[in-house]
Amino acid sequence: MTNSGQSVTFNYFVGSGKVLSDPTKTTADLAPLQLGVFNAKNYKSLQFPIDSKTYPEVIIAMGSPNEEKINWTNASMSMKSVPIRANKLISWRKSQPVKALQHKVAIGYDGVNDCKTISLDCDEAYTLFLELEGSPASRFFGTKPLSETFVQQTECCDCTGGSCTPNVEKFVDNYINQINSDPKISPFIKAEKIVKYTTPPSTEKVNYNSYTLTIADEGGVEDLANVQTTYNNISIERVKRDGIFSTYKVIIPENDAAPSAYSIPSNSTLLSCPSGCPSGYTFVPKMDKFKVETNQNTDKSNDLLGIEGVLKVELLTLGVDQSSYIVYTESGDMSLAEITDDILNEFAANVTQLETTSAYCKLTSPLSAAWVRTEDYYKEVRTLCLTLGDSACGSNSEQLLELLDFYSSNPDIVGDSLALDEDGACANSYVVDQLSKDYLPVSSCTLNVANYSELAPFKGHTWGACCEGDETPNEVENIGIILTGAYIDTQFGDCSFKYDDFVELDMVRITVRQGEFVELDDKCAKRWDVTELQKPVYPTGIGRNVLKDYIAIQSTKGQIWSDDPRWREIYGYKYDFIKKDKFYKNYYLEFESMDKFERNLGYGGNDFRQTIVFAFEETVDTTQFENMLESWIQSVRPDLIDSDVKDNLYR
């Protein structure tokens, strides 16, 4: 009889993709995070293909990532499943991680349907009502949906030329600026313009190129500072961290030369290299340190280096009737008693054991890394005007010099654009070209809306648009607003991560309504089309949730989690091999666990359903693992081998 009410998980293997298949090896030979299928009778490793008739009962085991520091913890013992009988298999499932997709809504033109647009009448008030639901907003503003109303009035139109159409693009830009600058709603939603022109407009732009540099480093603030100080005149940011590799990015004017190659000096070290040393680096293993003190007044470094097993010697002091040294040996190679005996065979000395150094990677010779050209960007340019009265009539040249000095270090001003526009009798006007605030990507599905900072006033006088009334609207065929909801994904570092906390992954959901029910006199008036372009999709297979699941399962086996990293270090329990910012693919093997193996656990003689979960980083090659296990499953239950990949069952 099987208790089929629920399938329990007693094993959660987070593997590296490596598989042990040497029949001369056993579970004791597994490397950390290495998986294997073993004979349940003698724990011998099995080779591909595995026949269920020959091996009707197997176990699955993984090498422990832990370091045994306290004997009773058995931290370094391999992790094993219960015996699995081939005739008791229930299911075999695979899943790929799912990436988050934000809610996306189009108002008016959606980029495809030419029948949709935002249309306007002159001298009319238009109201756009946005409502946001989801925990990101409710955590700040209460349980009710966060709502905001945006109102605009179109201008009176001059119909003498036969056209009575307001400037719809300017109207849409104002709506977008209102939404993106609203203090309440802007953290949870982004508005963008999408437009189809009858005749594409010509806009003055300044073009920029971006370059990226990818190097192996520790990912700390010091590493960013090292790159930044190498290129003092440009701003550099770290945009990506992948394993031991950091990617840095710089955006510079297109006419500027690419940054020179970055040089990493020899003897640079990397302490964290879980996947091995990068190209150009040499692995330096953990070493035991010993302090040697003697009354010899001559340098005994060569004598110490001549002792078998000694890797390195550092001279600390050399004086009258005394000298001291630090001696390094491979970790665990020599005990204190053994190295003391070897040194005493050379000369009299006092030997003290010090700490064990960490393994690291060392750069043997200088390394040069080139910057790689990536995306193209631009900034738009607008012209501003300023009118100043003369302190004395005819004194414009002095004013211009003051203006040039005042704005000389302003990065938003196009070089040499500040000039005298009109010399009046007792007042003068000046013009300047200002760059938009953000770098706008050349490749974009939506039309970028340039935003500008307020130019600092000069002696209380503010800059304004020049001859705004003469502005000629662009010829717009279709226009719309794309609204994208935020994806709130709170991240915690190694020190701030807690296994039992709960931070919800949630998407903002958007509701759009034009006008209020009591506002429109004409109840038959056509409202702007609203199109849902993308439904919100929640992510699965997230690394930090894999870590939480692993902790929960391991705690049932005596590997108790502690929020204090010092206790984890004392016990030797390792968790850093699970990357919280990565995505993981999962495999699920479900079977009936036989009563004869579980009777002592108090299940009352009933068999029960058990699921083993295997998790791998999504980029890891799991072909060998799949072939090995599926050959055994195929030989008894070919109906369980399904090429379909399901959505991840674990978030």
C-alpha cells in the first residue's frame, strides 16, 4: 500500500554537472558536487548505460561541498538517497527556469495596429487614470491599489490655415513626463512613447559609443576604483558580475578614441575561484604556515627550502644571534612534529604552527585586456534663451564673459554653444545648446523621450525656450504610450541573507482608464484604445530560492542552518556554491520508497511517495547526468522519458 496523499522530498542535490562513472570507485570517491548512480548493494559506481535488470535497485549520491571541521558533524560525508527500486518509479520530470516578464500596456498606438492612435480635439481637457496593484505598491501605500490621475488641456487652435489639430506629440510627451516624474507612481511604472511619423523629423543629436571591459577580479569597490583611476577623465561603472568576472562600461562621444587596453599587473591575486583559475593565472593551493626561530645569525632560507615538502620560505628577521622565518608547506602534507624533526636535523630551532592560508589564483605575468565596442547611444539637443538687462547700456561683452565663466564646467552644455543672440540697446539675449539628461539607446522598440535638467539660473535669471510659438509640429500618423510595470526583486548579500525571511517577488499590474464616469458629456465619445502587450509572468528557478530549499532539506539531515556565518564556518557547512543571482534548471525523480528501508523512521509499514530534486545552473551541461539516469529509467519505464520541458515547479 502506498500513501499517495503527498510526495515528500528528502534529497535536494545541487550539482555541478560532473558525473562519476568509474566502476572501480564508490560513493567515498565523489568530488564535491559530483553526482553518480551507484549499486545499492555495495555502493559501487555504475557506468552508462545502466540496465534495470542487472541493477534493479540503485542509490544516487553527490559529493559533499562541506568541510569537516568537527568530527560528529560528518560534514564531508557524501549525500545519498534511499535505495530506489526500478519497479517503483512514478515519474521523471524536467523543468527550465522562467524569467520575469513585466506587465506592459499600450495606450493608443501599439506599434502594430494602424487603426489605434491617440487623437485629440482643440481646447479639450483629457484625464488619464492609472491604477497599480501588487505588493510593491501596497507595501508603501496600503492595501488599496495605488492610483493617480493626470490631466491635460489641449491648446486653442489657429484654424486660419485650414488645420485645427493640436500638437499631439507634445501632448503625449507631457503625459509621459508627468508619469515618469510623479513622486508616488514613478517608482512602479515607466512610460515611453511609440510613434509612427508621416515624415520622420530631424532632431539635433550628439552621438556616443559605449565600450565594455570584462576582467577577472574580486568584484569589490577597490577593483572598480582601480579601473576608474586608470581612466581619470571618463566615468566608469560596473554593469555585470558573473562568477569571478566583472564587466565595466563606459560611454564616450563617438569621435573620441576607444579607451586604451587595461593592464593587470603580475602577481595580482584572486581569492575566490570556485570554477578554477582564469586564463593567465596559476592556482596556488592552501598552505600550512610555520614560524621558525633560531639563534643562528646567518640566513638559513636555503637550508629550509632544501627540506622535502617545503614550498616557500620568508625571512622575517636576521640579527645578532637570532633569525626567524615563515615556512610554507602544502596544507595537510606535514604535521608540526614532522616538520620540526626535519628542521632540527638541519639546525636547532623553535617551530610554531600558524594559520592555514587560503587557496588563490596568481597572475604570473602582466595581462592586457581590451575594451569592446557595444551599444550606440545619443543625446538630444535643445536651444535655450536668456534675456539680461545691461548694467550699463552697451555692456554685453562683459556679460558674455561672466556667462561663459559661470557655465564653463557645466556638463550639460554643448561646447562653444553659449553665445550672444541679439544685442539690444539696454538688454541682450543669449542662446545655449543643452544636452538631454540621459543616454538614449539607438536600438529601441519605443521612441525615446528626451528629458532635460533645469539649467542653473544666472543671477536669478532662468533660461527658457526660444520662440516657442513658432514651433512646427512633427507629422504624426500614429502615436501611443507604452506603460511598463516594475519588477520588484529585493536582493540580499551573503551577510544579510536569512533563510527564514520572506521577501515577495511581485509584479506591478496596471489598469488604465481615460476620463471619469461623470466627466464626459458625450457618453458615446470614443476613448483611446488600451492594449495589453504583455501579461506579468513570475520567475521560477531563482538561485536564492534554490538555496532556501537546499537549506530546508539539509536541516532534516542534521545540517542545521545558522544566520551567523561564524557558526557556519565552525561547522564547515558550505552554501556559497549556490549562486543567489543565477537561474537553475530542475529535474524531479518520483518513486515509492520501500517500507523495509524506512520502518525505523516510524511510517507504520506503509510505502510512501518520495521525490528527489536535482538542481543545476541553467548554463551547466547536464547531458552526461541525463544520459546516465535516463538509461536506467528507459530500461524499465520508457513511458517516463519525455522530451517536453515543463515550467519550473519551484520558485
